[in-house]
Amino acid sequence: MPSPRLRQRLAEPSLLVAPGVYDMVSLRLANTFGFEALYMTGFGAVASHLGLPDAGLATYTEMVGRVKVLASQANAPLIADGDTGYGGLLNVRHTVRGYEEAGASAIQLEDQEFPKKCGHTPGRRVIPTADMVKKIRVAAEARASRDFLIVARTDARTTLGLDEALRRAEAYAKAGADILFVESPESEEEMRTIGRAFDLPLLANMVEKGRTPVLTKPELESIGYRLAIFPVTAMLAAIQAMAGAYAHLAATGSSHGDSTPLYDFGELTKLMGFQDIWDFEKQHAD
């Protein structure tokens, strides 16, 4: 059963910051910083696991498998991207039950047409409001525990405007959502309009160089957001560092003289749990 920690934390006024994790190295590293929640980014999970764009290509089976692996070692509640629920209402029920059983504390469901697209890319289209309302109702009914939270995301802002996005979020709140996610507002003023509109916890999606301005923690709190996810921050940093290391290696044939900052190899062995292996071998050595 999910822990009540996420629901309880969202009742507090201060902003809950959830970094994006996309594989077990990023998750284990995030664990060491004491974050109170983690966010399994669909963009990052699909990219790292399949090497594909976040465009509806990953299946439910592939994604719930990632949830189970990540949740198994997460020190904080894991909020997991569930895309559109991977199909119709029966699929949504199956997805919610599967994500909850896999160990997630919350599932994010969005109102895009299938196949979905990453929220900060063009060409997104949304299903009718009434259809998404049914999905949220089914999701709320399907969970075994009220501590498993439903994040309702609308992508209507980009194609249909902010007013339509607000109307949809209100409908999803009435349908049983626990957290509202109005995707890709395009200015701080739009974010403030969202903040004034709802009583439920609001999620801010902070994507560097995306459609939405990246604000400070005090700014997000003043607007009224309770949860901020940073889905690709760590991934972008890691890829930038890898690009520098690969470029130097390709140019010189060696890592010697590379100025790219490197994580200490000894610390990496500790991070990945080698100390337990060494202790076990020492205990059982002949």
C-alpha cells in the first residue's frame, strides 16, 4: 500500500520539489540528497530505456516495469508518468492498479489524444473533456488506497488556450483528481492565473528552455504551486557532461587532459552498493 507521506506533505504550504529520475543511477544519486519526492519522467524513462522519443511508443508493460524497478529503491514517494493510461477506460483501470502495485505513490494521467507527445513539443491534440473526466473517475475508483494520488494533466493550453485548460482542470478536479497539472503555461502571468483558480494542489512543470518560464522556489510558492517537478534537469546536465567527455575522447583518443568534471569512481562504487558486496564476501570468505 502507498505511504501517506506524499498526501501529508502536499498539505503543507511550502513547495515540494521533485527531481526527475529516469534510470537507477539517477534514482540512487537523487536518494542521497534527501528529496521528499521523486518524479519518474516519461521523457527520460523512454529515452534511457528504449532510445526513443516520448511520443506514445512505450507500452504499458515497458513503463510499469520501469516504475517497479525505480520504486523498489526510491527513498521518497515516486510520482510516475502514466501518459494517457495506455488506452480506453479499461486500460486506465489496469494502469492505475498496476502502477500502485508496482510501488508508485502517484500516477500522472493526461488528456492528449493517443499517441501522446512530450508536453513541451508542438502538435499535441486533446481528447474531449467528457472523455478525460471518465478516465479520472475510473482512475479514482480503481486505486486500492486513497494515498495513491491521481495527477490530472491537461495539455489544452497550447492548442485551445488557457481558458479551456482552466475549464478542463476544474472538471478533472470535480471528477476526483488529487493534483492538477495545467501543462505549458507560457508566462508568469498565466501561471498566476492558474494559481488563483484552484484549491487543489497545483503542479508546476519546470523544463529548462521549454514553453514555461523556470521560476525560483519562492516565486512558485507565491503563485500557489505546491509541487514542482524538474523532469529533465539532471538528464540535460548528464548529457552535456557526456558530450564533452565523448568529444575529447574522439578528438584525442584518450581521457587524459579532459577538463570535463568527473564523478569520483570510488564514490560511484559506493553509490551502486559495492560496499555491501565487499562486506558479504569478507563475511563468507574461506
